[in-house]
Amino acid sequence: MKISTGAVAAAANEKLDVGQFICKGRSFGGARFFEFHDQQWFPQSLPDAVTDALQFILSLGGIYRPIVPILNEAVEASGALRIVDLCSGGGGPWLWLYRLLRVSNGRDIEVCLTDKYPNIEAFENARRETRSQITFYPGLVDAASLPRDLSGFRTVFTSFLHFTPDEAMAILQNAADDGQGIGVFEAAKHDSLIILLTALMPIAGFLTAPFARPFRISRIFWTHFIPVIPFVLFFDGVVSCLRAYSQKELSLLATQVKAPNYVWQVGEQYGGLAPITFLLGYPESAKAMVRTAVNSHEPTPVK
């Protein structure tokens, strides 16, 4: 393994017992924190409405704009011709982010949305609005066990904190085993200022509900008439900040991945409303590999 940042290098000297590895805020008094939209008993229409609202708000704020240069560099270094977004929810930041990637590196790059519980309506909307520059995989995709033919640089936005350490390690290990690059990006952070900003999310959710796409009558009802969505945005947002992995914790996870000649980078990228914590990894030999066309082993993304 090649260590490319001080944070990962320092973590390489520490041992990680996954069974006892508990992030700050991940549990309290022996009880594990939870988020409403992750619960199976939560009505299905509500999680989709919550993720639609959250991603619309993040897009308006351009929260992930600062990571464009480092994501471009990592994708280029990995040799990938496609980005495979994991845990895409309502489409993540890709409706606007993909345009910046195309402009800055001068070439088209396909973005394929995936999820374990795919929001097909939101994915179809993303495909239409981008004229199929964004596609999606119609089946269920486990972030820790992707189909072999679903190749490309993997990204995880705003979702990595939902996984336990052993699940998170499995996601990283699967990317390394498949010889694919991966980028993890989180705006949430265990920080008082970030938590304060998160507390403003219900107001933003209330104001933007009519404009988020796809348009849902249920979103209007559960926002303006019975404010379930603003409450969930507040509660889940604060819990996300408490559960978010720190740079050190991401570094510890990266050092446990068994992958020779794999490059890891951990840090924070500034430039927006809040710093973005990131973890990037890709095979060191990727630059020297002959790039093959994406469609040489094409899965079944929907065009």
C-alpha cells in the first residue's frame, strides 16, 4: 500500500479492532443512534421525499463544488471512463456536478447512479434532465458487493456515515478487490458550527419543497401541512454530524484494506459553506494500465 497523506501514514502505525471501533457520537450510553429515513418501518414515500429535499438543498448551496478538482485528479489517475455513484438516493449532487467535471477535464464522463433501494423516479428524472449523460443501474446494488461488470470510479456522497466500521471497510475492500478507484465525500462533521448550520435545514426544506424535483404532492403535504420532513431533516441531520467519520477514523479504515499498490488520500477540502471531509483511493498502477472502453463489459444501466 502506498501512503500519500500524513493522516493515513500516522494511522498505519495503529491497530484497529473493528469490533470495538466506535466513532464519536455513533453510540451513547450503549444505545446506537438512528436516523428516521433509514428505518424499515418509515413509510417508503417519506425517505424518498427526505432525500429529494436534502439533495436539492445541498445542490442549491453547491456544498460539494470544492471537491471537483481532487475528484477529477483521482478519476484521471484511476483510468476510469465512468463514475459509479453508490447510495445515490435521489441522485446526489450529480445533476449539477457532472457538468463541472466535463468542463474541467475536457471530456465526457458517464455517471451511473446506483442504490440498494433505487429511487427509480428520481433516477429517471436525472437521466431525462441530462440527456442520458447520467444513467442508472435498475437493479439493487450492495455498496460492498458490486456486480463485476459495473466498472468505474466509485463515489459515495453524504452516505458513508450510515455504515458501521466493518461495513465501511467492506465497501473499501470491494473497490480495491475489483481494481476500482473510490471517493468518499461527507459534508457532515462532528463540529458545533456544522451542527448549527444543519439546524437550519428545516427552514430550507420548508422554503424549497415546491421546487425540488421530481415534484411530489406528498412532499408538500408532509412539509407544509404536517411538518414531518422538516423535523426529519433536523433530527437526521444532527445525528449524521454525530455519526460522521473523522479524518483519523477514515485513515484507520483505509489502512485495514488489503490492497498492494493502492494509493490513499484523506483530508478536508475548503471553499464552500462547510469543509468537505474526503477519502480517495485508487490502484497506483492505474495510470500505466491500458484504458478499455466502458462498453467492453457493459452492465445494464438504463439509457
